[in-house]
Amino acid sequence: MGTFIQLVVDGLSTGSIYAALALAIVLVNQATGLINFAQGGMAVLSAYIAYAFLGLGVPLPLAILVAVVASFLLGALAERFLVRRFERGDPDTAVVVTIGLLTLVTGISALLWGYNNLGFPSLFPLTSVEILGAVVSVRSLATTVTIVLIMVVLQLLFLRTKLGLALRAVADNPGSAAFSGLPVGRLLMVGWGLAATLGAIAGVLVAPQLTLTPGMLDTALVYALAAVILGGLSSPIGCVVAASAIGVLENLVAVYVPLIGHDLKIAVPFVLIFVILILRPQGLFGRKVVVRV
Amino acid sequence: MTLLELVDVTASYGPVQVIDGVSLSVPEGGSVGILGANGAGKTTTLRAISGTVRTGGRITFEGRDIRGLRPDQVAALGIAHVPEGRGTLGQLSVRENLMVGAYLRKGRKAIADDVDYCLELFPQLRDRVGSRAAALSGGEQQMLAVGRAFMAKPKLLLLDEASLGLAPSTAKTVYDAIRRLRRESGIAMLVVEQNANLAFSLVDTATVLETGRNVLTGTSAELKGMDEIRRAYLGG
Ligand SMILES: Nc1ncnc2c1ncn2[C@@H]1O[C@H](COP(=O)(O)OP(=O)(O)O)[C@@H](O)[C@H]1O
Ligand SMILES: [Mg+2]
């Protein structure tokens, strides 16, 4: 029982990292209609920015704050100067552009900081507490709680604020939204900026565990995309639930299904996706898109 | 007082100029029609005003040159465009669509009152306030598009073929509501409409376009039944 709970709690903690990235992807999608494949790479760059300020002797919370603000700006600028010209065009082109952006930011990280694993300090204490016989690290718990809080804030932002309504309106139909006076370009920049901010938080939360490398979040991005598909692109809560489920499931399967083990556990989310997409194509929590003319 | 004035306006999509010299004016509180066959340039003329097509010539609104402004800037001046095809925000609820219309406004109470007014104007929308716009019928979507434009409290409404694709009785319901809106709010209107009866029920004067130029302008009374009008509607 102890091992089981341990596995579940660890799974929730890694799941919360996938969740943070998934939330950033959902945010960009809600605000721009695109899937940003560079979300993970951008988050890593954010963590490197925090790392650079740490190196200058800036205290950790402040370094993270600087990275978060810088990430908002980088996200907004990436939208304005790279993605903007492709947004209105072919969606397939835009996908290729965000993949190109992934290569670009990963390259920048590697160029500036190299490929060596760099240690990154944790924001939360490394002590443990005992829950139902399982030893749970405070860091895991705090990470999970942080992500859940962010999810709640995001959900409120989208559904209860004027900015959220405007972001969704622009994602739905930018041309038509402009007829109501919405500054479409600025809102797209805000959407990307907020997503990059979220990514930055994910980056600095996970860096202590994974150690900082340019490809640190590559695998996490795959899981995050799986969570987005499972949870539904329109649902922050759905993504967090799906990401947690993936985190827990991959842990359990790796231990309890010897055939799969740690080497094949990355297959878990894909099998899930396959099953869910057949049963419920809009995702577990997503809304079916109905178009009538 | 003239609210909107177009002088020798041209517009092009890429290298192709599709209107070449349209002039018209809308007085404050007035209602002006743009008539003409398919492809005459009616929609493009409205797009030239709302800043969604590349434009030459002179366009003034309240005496101010607005040519070259972005669509959101034009909207902020008090021009609400109900585009051809309605442009409702499909994944947003009816209420949210109306709230998007009020994006530039302040004052919760006044906005809430205007939402109520919209639902009174279009009672069909009342039961659907929580539904996504994409799930509405074509007529309901058109009503929502007009309601959303009204929510901006504009000085001028650009209305593009509000009857397109609707059953005659639905089209009539929509136009009845728009006439009531005009009477009660005094919003000026520039109306593109293929159905002559509907058009003349709403406008005081109208101009007829043929291949991107005005060929005729007059009051509704003068224009009704003229050969050019019939020609315009039968497409030449
Ligand atoms: N987006 C576009 N790109 C290129 N040509 C267009 C576009 N929209 C309209 N046109 C052309 O411009 C001309 C005028 O069209 P339009 O203004 O839509 O006419 P109307 O609304 O009177 O039917 C037509 O010849 C049409 O084919
Ligand atoms: Mg047209």
C-alpha cells in the first residue's frame, strides 16, 4: 500500500509538470487557435534566464520573478515578430513555424549555456512528510499545489474576466472580433506572453528535479500534448486531470506491468489517446465543435 | 449634418481593383442603402469603411479622415460592422457574444440593460443566452450579429445582407427588429440588401452600384420600381 501511494503521489507531481506545459499550450490555443510546439523549449529558455540571474547573485525568488517577466516579453515578441505573419495563413504552415521556433530557442539555450546538465536550486524545501504510510517530498506536494492554483486562476481568467473573454473572442474569429473594437494584435501578444509565463513557472519548478539542459522538457512536451488531446483543447481543468492521470498511470504501469517497464512507459499516453479519441474525439472534457451554416 | 462621407473611394484585393470611384454620404441618424447585382462591390464598399480592404479616395466620419485605420480603430470611433455571413463567435455563448460587442464600453449597469434590450428585441435569443452561437439557426445567428453590433452603442451600423440565406418570414422578423432598433436608438445605418422590399423598408435614400461605380442615387420613393433597380437585382 505504501509503495502504491508513493507511486501515485510521485505520479501526481510529474503529472503537474506536464499539466503546466499543457495549460500553456491550451492558453495559446485559446488565444490564437494554434498549437505551440515550442512551448517546452521556451520554458527551458526561461529556466536558463533564471539560472543566469542566479549566477549574478540574485536570490532565487527574485531570479524566478525576473525570468517570468522576461518570458512574458519573449512570448509576446515571438508572437509579434515570428508567428504573426503565419497566423492568418495555412494552419499547417503555422505548425511548422512553431516547430521551427522550438529548434531556434533550443539552439539559443545550447549556444549560450551548452549541453551540460546544470544544477538548479529548488524553490521548495527538500524535506519529506509522511502521508498514509508513504514518504512524500514537500517539493512534489508544493509543485502540485502551485500548478493546481494556476489552473484555477486560468479557468477564472478565461471564464470570468473581460480579458479572458477577449482572448477567446480573438481565437474564435479575429476578423470579426476586431469589428467590436478588440485590439487583435495586442491580445494575441498577451496570450503568448501569458503562456510563456506559465511555461517559465513549469521550467523553474521542474529544473531542480531534471537538471537544466536544452532538451529538458522535450519528453514532457510529448506528455503535455497527450494531456491536451485527452483533456480537450478548450478545458484547462480537463488538461490538468489528464496530465495527472498520465503521470500516475505511467508510474504505476512501469512498476506493476513488467512487460512495459520504464523503457516503454512513454507509450502509455499514446495508448490512452488512441482509446479516448475513438470513444470521445473532443477529449474527456472538451466541447464538441458544432458548425452550422 | 453628414456623419459618413465617401468621395471617389477605390478598393483592391491584391492587384485587382474591384471598386473604382464610389461616392455616398450618410447623414446623422439617416439610413442609406447600397443596391446592386452580385459582385457589384457592395460588400467591398463596407469593407473599405471598416478598414478591412486596401482603399484609396477619401472616407470621412464626423469630419475626420478614417481611411487607413485598423478595423478596431474604426470600431472605436462608433462604426459597427455586421459582416456578410454574420461573423458570430461560434464557440462563445450568446451572452458572451453580446458582451464582446460591449468590449469598449464601461458601466456594468448600462451594459446589462442593453443585453436585456437585445433579448427583448430578439426574443428568440432569450432562451438561448447560454448556448454557443454555433448551435443557433441562421436567423438566430443574424439576430445575434445585429445585437452584438448594437451592444457597442455605435453611431453608424454597417449592415451587409442581413437576409442572406434566411427564410422570408425570418428575414422579415430580422428587418422588423432592425427598423425598431433604428426608431428607438436613432443609430444611422448603411444597408446592403439584395431583397428590394426589405431594403426599401429600412432606407430613406439609396445608391446603385454597377461594377464598382455609382450609377444612380435617389430617395427610396424615386428609386422604387425604376428599371435600373430591377436590372440591379436581376443581375444585369
Ligand atoms: N476577398 C476577395 N478577394 C478577391 N476578390 C474579391 C474578394 N471579395 C470580393 N472580390 C471580388 O470583388 C468584386 C466585388 O465583390 P463584392 O464587394 O463582394 O460584391 P457584392 O457584395 O456587391 O456582391 C467581385 O468581383 C468579387 O469577385
Ligand atoms: Mg456582398
